[in-house]
Amino acid sequence: MKIKLLFSIAFVFVGLNVHCQENQTPKVRPSDGSVLPFPEPPTASIAGESLAESKHVRRKYPSHLPKDAPNIVIVLMDDVGFGLPSTFGGEVNTSTLSKVYNNGIAYNEFHTTSICSPTRASLLTGRNHTRVGNGTIAERAVDWDGYTGIIPKEAATIAEVLKNYGYRTSAFGKWHNTPANQTSKMGPFDYWPVNYGFQHFYGFLGGETSQYEPRLINDFTPIEPPHKENYHLSVDLADNAIEWLEDRKAFAQDEPFFLYFAPGAGHGPHHIFKEWADKYKGKFDDGWDAYRERVFKRQKTMGWIPKDAQLTERNEKMASWASIPESERPFQARLMEIFAGFVEHCDSQVGRIYDKIDEMGLKENTIFIYIWGDNGSSAEGQNGSISELLAQNNIPNTIAQQISTLKELGGLDVLGTAHTDNMYNAGWAWAGNTPFKNTKLVASHFGGTRNPLIISWPKGIKPDKTPRSQFHHVNDLVPTLYDVLGITPPKVVNGFDQIPLDGISMKYTFNDPKAKAAPKTQFFDNNGSRGIYKDGWYACTFGPLYPWIPAQKGLAEWDSKKDVWELYDLTKDYTQHNDLAAKNPKKVQEMEKVFLDQAGSNKDFPIGAGIWLRLHPEDVITSPNTSWTFSQTSTRMPEFSAPGLGKKSNKVLVDIDIQENANGVLYALAGAGGGLTCFMENGKVVYEYNMMLIQRTTLESKEKLKAGKHTIEITTVLAKPLAPATVTMKIDGTETASGTVPMTVPAAFSANETFDVGTDLGSPVSLRYFDKAPFAFNGKINSVKVDLIK
């Protein structure tokens, strides 16, 4: 009996050991592309016991691409609308867009999501924006699955897939798909471009940045732009893209490339050299209403829009040009001149890349995709602004107050320079979206979502000026490229089971402009503004948010279930001019149901999640810390990760050693458009709160500090954001100055500026050291301790 028992136990252990060994044998990945990365090919060598018994043969790596696979370039402009480019009847000169169009085809019913991060996430993954966690911009992310601001690894980007197929991949410019509190030099880096399939990234991670002092990242490393008079970010991005193309030619000329070029233009702040803005001097003096009339006629004459298209009316809550006081019109017109120069200048930089590809003999087999906007033109400048986030923070001000501030800075010519973060009036954004209703942030109407698309591929597409009018979406570009390359969307990438694509291929339209549109159902939602397309019908509802109205009331009372829906037959109504809802209520109900089905399956609930932080600013992404200790080398801390010095009660204690007449920044947060700074100037301590340019509050020590060791304490107390703050300065324990900041920033000074110790990197906060920036401290900072006060 004992022998049988021992035998049974031994058998069990042997069986377990065999089972474990079987489990330890790695599974062979299929080589059909359904699982990426592809498996390593087996060795062709023979390994004998000795060298004499061995044979060495290099293994061969199979190509998974069609012979002579095309290069791919995607250009994505920012915040530019349907009615802007001269290529299609607008009044902003776009010579490069026209050049690409002359070598390709264009689409006049191509759509985006109406906002930055969502469009980019959809573009890069081929999925709907909420399905991949990007229901709103990164800075407004909240913790519902469709709104986390994180593209899941289950939705591999096209860069990740093409990299596995043998493409060299790169990205330049704006990213805006990393959580806002994960963009510091310490990461984490999981959701940075280089961990989403791009082998090289040069650009900025946030939603916007100064064009003169951008917060740049080179792969994982923060870098500073050169401090030279003629520096501009658009030029720098093109320079680096061209350098990468040259490197690829030198080191990997036999491998195709994928280049994603996403400049910051024309997103605010609108920064451009005076000579570019002056090209448009006087051209917009008759205002935005007249602009729309002119452009609409030209669009029809050029055949860019249907002959029976109707020009939509201005929203009743948006100002007419006639209502703008005469005294303010030069200011409003100049803002548009600067924007136009900014956009033309950027288009010319795209031209440098396009010409380089041609010069290298690669144009024939390069698919060059030029998307004119990640959404429509932006109304976030509201009434016109010298500091973009002045409007977005809903800070009370008047245009007269802004013009007065401009006069102190030097007049209208200061606009467009590093001294301001200007953005134009919402009326110009509406004009830039001619002939459609509304603007960026409005997903219900095409002023927010319809953007021209051009594709050039001489080897595969015969140039044709007939507009493609099939209804397509930015999520269709990835399936289109996979179709061209014969790539079956992978089921597993890097161990992650993949979410199916939402987009469809547009390849059928390449050489047949009149091809019957492929069946497509497409939902839209942004900030509760939403729409649904199916079989030529489009139903939509505006939602609660008017992007062009400051300090909007009523958001808290909004109930999405009570919204009134509109209905349009797009086969007969190109511009959403004729609302058929009253005539066809059954169709409205049918389309609403389709929307809710799509919204549910795409993780879009709750409707309006994008406005949550407008109602609950306390839930904004921020650091979990309440106490920090910094050193003199602590720099480039993004504002969304940094202590909320401008909007929360806090105490800052600075421990320094100095010589006589010490100079330089002790610490600074944000930049010229708004921020705060504490610095030394000829031995005195100065604190300044720059309230978005329109107010500056300054405290200054009475006496110069003697050489030696000192402590400086700045205490700020406020009841809530936007409320006044009491600021007290103590030196070596003795109060030396105090004052009141009349108004504090409620949300953020900036989208991409940083907190720095011992210097003011990027855009400088104070005019007192503006020309000496970054105004590095010439003493020793032992520590900067920050504590939030409850």
C-alpha cells in the first residue's frame, strides 16, 4: 500500500514537472501581423559542439511590407477653419496647401472632433475619441473611462504598428495626448510620444506654448530654445523635421518613413514677426461679417462648395462687427492680421518640408496628408484678448482696459510679440469657419468639425481638382493607410488585446471623386455639444456651452436630457442651414437613439463630462502633494504638476546665500501672459503677481539685503480662486512688505509654462527683467520650501 502511494505521489510530481516545462515553453507568435511585434526569424546557423562542427549563416529578416512601400507624412494644423485658406476661397495665403493640392486631391466633407486632444487621439489610433479615453483635452481630463486623457495601450497608434512593419517614425510639434500632470522631466513616460511608437519626438507636450520661448522636449529631455532675435517655433520644428529626413537618408535610406508634423499654429497665443502680420494690413478692416460674405462667394465660384449651398447666420449670442465701437476696431482688426500672418508663416514652413522631400527625389512615392485643422477656428479668445487665458479663466475685463495696457507696453505693435499672448475675437473664428455655423468646441455644427483635407501621392493618386464629398472622419485615416499598405489591423500589440478600429478606408475615393460614399455612422460629442451622422442624415444639439461668452452662467442647471435636437438632410443641405426637426420628429427620435447607442458603446457617458471641471474646479488635475522642497536645479516643472501658488493659500520659504547687490530670479511660475515671480534686483527682494497682463501687483523690500545668509518668506492667503489675496513678505523673520492682489487666477496661468527655481525659463513673468531673461540668480539657493495652507 505504501509503495503504491509513493508511486502515485511520484507520478503526480512528474506530471506537474512536465506540465510546468510545457508552460515555460514560449508560444510562437504568428507571423501574419495579427500579433505584434513580429516573431524573430529562426537562425539559419548550425551550432555544433565545436566551431569545426558549426556553420554560420546570417538569418534573413522578411519584409512585411509591399515592395516599394510609400513614405507617409501627416501634417495637422491647429485651430484653423474651413474658410481660411486661399486654396479654397479664404483670405489667408496658403501657397503650400495649394501646391500639395495641385499634386493631389481634396475632401470637402472631412471631419474632426471639434477639439485638440480628441482629434489627435482619433487620428493616431483610428478609433473614436472617447473610446480611447480622450473625450476632452488633456488639461480637463476627469476619471470617467472616456475622459481620462490617456490613450490605452489596447489602441496602438499607427506609429507603433508602422514601426513594427519596418517604418522609421518621428513626430514634431504639438503632442497634447499625455496627462497634464505627467509631463515633467521625471515623467512617468508611459504616455509620451516615444512610448507610443514614435522613435523620435521634438516638440511640446501640452496644448499650446509660446512661439518664441517654447517648452520643448527632445524625446524625453527638456531643452531650451536658443535665445536669438529671429527664433520662431514653426521654423525650429521644420528645421528639425528636415534634419531627421536627412539623417534617415544617411542611416536608413532603404526603409520607408512616417513623419507626423503638428505645429502649434494657429492655436493661441498668436505669435508672429511684424513683417508677416503687416502683409495683411488693412485687409480685415471691414470686419468678420463682410469677410464671410466675400469668402462664401469665392468658395462657390471655385467649386469648392455646392452651388446650392446656403450661408448660415451668425449666432445671436455672437457680436456683429457693426456692434464693435469704432475706437476698438483697430485692435480687433490687428488681432486678425497677426493670426493670418502666423498661419501663412506656418504654411510656408510646411512647404520647406514638402520641398525637401521633392528635392530628395521622394515626392513620387510619398503619401503627403495635409489636414487643415484639428477642429474649426477657435472662439476661445472670446471678445479678443492680449492674454489668451484671460478669456479661458473667465477673468472680468474690458477691451478698453486691455487697450490701455497695450499702450503702456508700446501700442498695437506689441501684439504678436513675446510681450503678449494675444488671441483674436470669436467673430474672426466664426468667419474663419465660413460657410458653417459656430466654432471650435462645438461638435454639433460643422464650424467646429469640418476641415479641408488634401492627400497627395503621385505614384498612387492622379491629381484631380474635383472635391471628394463623401462623408469621412479623422478616424478613417489609419484604416486608409493600412488598406494602402495591405496591413490587417493587429489583434495584439505588445501583449495588449486591441480594440477594433472605428474608422473605414477612404482608398475607394482616391481615383474616383464621384464614388458612392461608403456606409458610415459617426457620432460627435464635445462639452455636451453633440451630433450623429448616418446615411446622409445628421441630427445634433448645441449643448450648454457657448465658447465665445465669458463667465457663462447656467451650466450647473443644464440637463442633457432636455436638450432640443435639430435635423438636417445633408444630401440637400451642405451647410446645416435648414432644420427639419419640426417637420420630421420621428426621424429625430430615430437619430437620437442611434446617438445614444453610439455614445454608450464608445464610453461617452456621462454626456457633458468635458464641462465637469468648469463646474468643479477643485477636481482639476494637480499634484497630490501639499508640501515641496526644491533646490536651485529644480526647473521645468509644468504648472499642472507645480504648487498652485497663484490660486491657493501658501507659504514659500527661500533659504539663500548672497553677495552684495544680488540679482536674479528666486522662483517663478508661468510666463509673460500671466504668472508670478519672486526675484532680487540690486540687492532688494521683489515679488510680482502678473494677472494676465491687465493687473500687476508688486511688493518690494525696503532695504537691500547685505551679503550673507538670509531667509525670505512669502505668504499668500486667499479664500478661493479669483478672490483677492493678501501677500506678506518677511526677510529673516521680520515683515518688510505686504499688499493685496485684487484678483487671483481661478484655473491656470498657462497651458505649457513651468515653475522654475533660480531662473525664469520660457516666457518671462516680469517686465522688470524681461530683456534679461532667464535672469538666473547669481547667489546660492539652499532650498525653496513650499507649503499649501488649508
